[in-house]
Amino acid sequence: MITDFSLTTIKRGNHETLDDYVAKVLRSVEVPVCINTVAVLTGLAPHRVCKILNRLERDKRTRKITNVYHAYWQLI
């Protein structure tokens, strides 16, 4: 998948929860991204990003697009 976004860290707000922060990153990218890309963009560990994305999916804020080798996630 080819994208045109730069791999710069997106800053987290002072009183922003991690769920909202990851959702903001997914909103800014606008294309489905894998956990490793979200980890690079947020600066969080991949295992932590995985837990947050699963929690966001359970709350119906994100959805998993593919689940072949890497799962790609997108904001609903």
C-alpha cells in the first residue's frame, strides 16, 4: 500500500486519553494503516497500540480492514 503521509510523530494533547490520541492519528492518516505504522506515528509500543486498537474496535470507533499478515485499521 502506497501512501503520501510523512512519518512524523503526531503530538498528544495534555489531557487527551490514549484512545482519543490513536483515533486522532488514524483520522489524520485517512488510509488504513497497520499497527507498526501507528506505533511509529504515535511513539507508543506496538503491543500497547494493539490493545488500544482492539479496545477502539470493541467500542465501534475503528474497524479492522484486513487480517492477512498485518491487520490494517481504519477509523469509522
